[in-house]
Amino acid sequence: MKTRLIIPFLLVCLTTSAEGLRKEGGEAFLEPLQKRDSVLVADQFRYGVELKDVAEGTPLALPEIQTEKDSPIEFVSDWQLDSVKVKKTGLYTIKASRILTTWWGGSYELPDIPVLFNGDTLIFKAPVEHLVVNELPVDMETFQANDIKPQVKFPYTFGEVFPWVLGVLLFAALVYFLVRALLRRRKEAGEKADAEPAHIKALRKLDAFRSDKFWAPEKQKTFYSGVTDALREYIASRFGVGALEMTTAELFYALRDAKDIPPDLYEEMKDLFERADFVKFAKYTASDEDNAKVLPGAVRFVTTTYQSQLEAEEKQTEREE
């Protein structure tokens, strides 16, 4: 992780005329800020040196590089220092650099960089013999600089398109099989539900309301609707009448001659359905006494009429035998 240098440095203009103090420090670095195949006018570079194994507190001096007034090379930033501490040694790796640019095309020699380090002057050579800067291309007919060319668009190849097409086809196939599996499961669940005897389905739905919590005034509409809907589905299957579309009066008129329904149970169910209509449509609040009779009466209606059906089927079997 890069951090700002915490070692005290002294940035001064170096004078290195003393003999015996100059040493080769290696090669400086030149990093383009714009990644291009060639260098154009006004491109910027980070030009500097890298020092390794520097102990904390080491004095360091960097040159104030001066350029001539009309020089095409210009330094547009002061020295910038970055340091990275090496965990194994506890020493630092230091990078010091300035940003330079050029305003004219041509071939330019970069200056060496002297660095005062531990009492010695290290001379870092320029990494290239000459920095070649290209002018913007000029139209020889109009003698004007050409604009930047737009990005070249090449046609897509089969190798580029094929993975995408294959991916879309695989995704579509996956969606297709998932939908088929879901529809098959729903169909099987529906067939299983249809295969379930009508009285079993009715008793299972009625059992869901086996709690006095549904007797609260704000829940009575849900209670009576659920019980009567379960009975209507059972009656439609057991007696072959359109119980789901009929009013209460029409339903019990259709059941008036049903031999499998005892008269007292017929009256009890009629009273239950009429009370349910009052609760659902007239905001009537039934008493706890009436509510307590609802579920036992509904269960007795289902079991009694189903038992009558079983007895009738047994008698028919005996006669056929």
C-alpha cells in the first residue's frame, strides 16, 4: 500500500562539483501518463528516480531542475514523493518524480538526475537517449492539423458471437425445462387434489377453522365464508348441484328432496347459511353460542351424508351380486 513519505527530506538545489562525491545511481524512470504507441505534443510523463533500502531519518536532497525560457520541455509539477515500507527489512522504497511535458515536436535529450543520498551524489541516467515527440498529422492540402480519428469498428467474427448465442440458447433451454417442471408439478398436485374424495377435502378445509379465535367480530366474516365455501364445494360434488353459483335460497330449494339429508340437519344447515349471509353482507355479529355450533354442525353434515352414500353403494353392490 502506498503512503506519503514519513522520512524527513530536504529539497534543495544540489551542487555536485566536488570530486569523489559523484556515483552512478542507476537509471531514472520515465512513465507516460497517457498510454500510447507513440508520443504526441502535450503528452505528460512522470520522470524520476527510485531508491531502495532507505532507512528512516536518512537525509535526501533532490535537484531543482531548471529549463530554459524557450525550452520545449517543461516541468509542470514539483517533486512528488511516495514510499513503501518493506515489512521484512523495515526499510523503505522511495519513488521521487516530477511531471514533464513538451509543446513542440522533435527529439530531445533528457537531463540526468543527481540525488544527494547519505553524503554522496548519485547520478541517475536518463532511460532513453532522446525523447522523440511527434507533431499532430497535418493535411498537406489544407495545411491544417487532422482531427483525431474515430475508433475503428471491425465486424464481429463468428468466434466472438458464438459464445453469446450459445449462452442465450442454454439459458432459454434452462428456462424451458424449469417452466415444464413447474407446470408438471402443478398438474400433478391438481390431479392429486382432484383424486381426493370430496368429504376428505371438505373435512380438511373445515379443520382449518377449528379455533375460537375466528369468533372475534372482525374475523367472523372470514370464519363463516370459509365454512360455507367448504360446504358448497362438498355439496356440488356430493349432490351434483351448482352450489358455488347459487344463492342460499336456491341451494336449499335444490336440496329439499335430498333423501340423504335428515330434516333436522337440513334445517340446521339452512340456518347456518342464512346466518352466514347476515354476517357477510349485513355486518351482523353472531353470538359465541351460535359460533360454537357452526363447525360441529358442518362436520356432522359431511359425515352423515357421506355415510348415507356409502350405505347406498353397499346396497347396490349386494343387489348386483
